[in-house]
Amino acid sequence: MYIVFILKEVCFMISMTGYAKKVFKIKNTSFFIIIRSLNSNKGLDVSIKTPRYLLDLEADIKKILTTKLVRGKIDIKLSELSANESVDLNEKKVRSYIKILKKISPESDPTQLLNAAISLPDVFSSKNFNMTAALKKDFLIIIDGVVSEIVKYREKEGRQMAKSIKGYINNILIKSKSLVKLERQRTKIKKQKILNQVKSISKDVDYNPGRLELEMIYYFEKHDITEERVRLKYHCDFFLQILKAEKIMGRKLNFLSQEILREINTIGSKANHFEIQKIVVEMKEDIDKTKEQLQNIL
């Protein structure tokens, strides 16, 4: 009896988009939380909306997001699930804060001082819900769980995107291999064309055969695409290696995709051959699709 183990290729690519929501109850009060994650070039861009009496949770929520989500535009809405949010304003605390703020900044406008005072989290409280250290811990456990759902969503989407991106890069590798044969054909045709032209004028024009040979070598080296093909393969292989080995790869792969595009463009500018130009257009299409997908990768 033989047991066959099939090893799946592991990919760690993670998307920046995700969505999760949850309705929950703490101390007989119902709440709901919605988290949306979108792509962002700014690192971690967080927007948190909570009832005023839950503002004290924001710093801890940001810590969870920084640890688990790393990058993306994150919108969180946490609300009490009731027809009307019943909130009390602690006027005594507000007056006390205004008094302190006035000492610090005596020239400030009273309206500015009031706005600053009421923006502090502990001046509001819910008529139905009183926050304690234990309840705060319960909130953060639930929020951490919802953020974990976003992580799973991102990982699932990342696996799908990795398949597409890997396909595009492999297409480029396959197409670049076909350039070898076409390059030989192009060089052979070009050499024959130049030799025919030389023969047609050799009877009427004196020329130095050695100098002509040097000029031909220079001409063919100038239009040779071997170095570009080698670098293109190296960049694509390195791209696929990162795809398998790293977790946070978006910026690195973006840079590599630029290098791949540069080599493809150079091949196109040197080619002067219809079939090679056709392949260049196809490879550019593949790398453009790759770059588009990479905008959404962590």
C-alpha cells in the first residue's frame, strides 16, 4: 500500500479589500459593527465612527487594526442598535474641562473651548449602558474577532488574485521564450538583406571590408535583445519567488512589475520585426493586468 502526498503550492498574497459585520449584545444592550477595507496607497488609513460614549475604545481599536490589517483604507462603524441613541452629557465635567482649557489658552474663543471639551470621550454616557473596564474588554474581544473575519476575507480574495497574477507572469515567460526563434529569423533575414545591398553596390563603390564588418557587428549588437530577454526572465522568476515566499509583497511586486515593463518596452523599441512587436504588445497587456491587480495587494 502506497500513500501519496500531494503538496500544494502555498501563496501568501493578501488583498486589501474586505467586509465584515456583526450584531452582538453586551449587558442587555444590542450593538452592531460594520468594517469595510479598501485599497490605499497611504499605508493604514483608519476612520472610526462610534457613539460618543464609546470614543474611549478608538485607541485600542486602532492598535488591533495596525497589528492585523497593516495597510488599507479601513472604515469602522460601531453603533447601539436602538431606535434612538440615548446619551447623557455630563455638564459638570464639561464645565471643568472648559475651565482647565481656558487656563491653558485664555485667548481662545468660548465656542472653540466648548467644542474641545465635548470632544473628550468621558463627557458622554449612555442612559442604557455604563462602560466599565470589564465591558471594554468584552467590546475589544468582539471587535478583534470581526477584524479577524476581515483578515480571512482578505486572504481568500488574495488567493484568487494570486492565481490570476501568476497566470499573467507565466504568460510573459512563455511568450519571451518564443522570442528566441524569432530573433534568429530576424537576424538571418537582416544579414541577408545587408549582404544583398553590399553586393549590389560593390561593383561601383570602393569600401573597406574590415570596416564594413565592424559596422555590421555594431549594428546587430545595437538591435540585439538577448540581454533584455535574460533580465525579463530574471525579473519574472523573482516575481514568482516573492509570490510564494512573502506575505506583505504589494510594494515590492509593484516595483518589479515596473522593471518587467521596462524590459518589454526596450525589446519593442529594438525589435523592428512584426512578429516580435506582436508578442511585445501581448506581454504589455499581461503586465498591465498584473499592475492593475497589484494596486489591491497588501
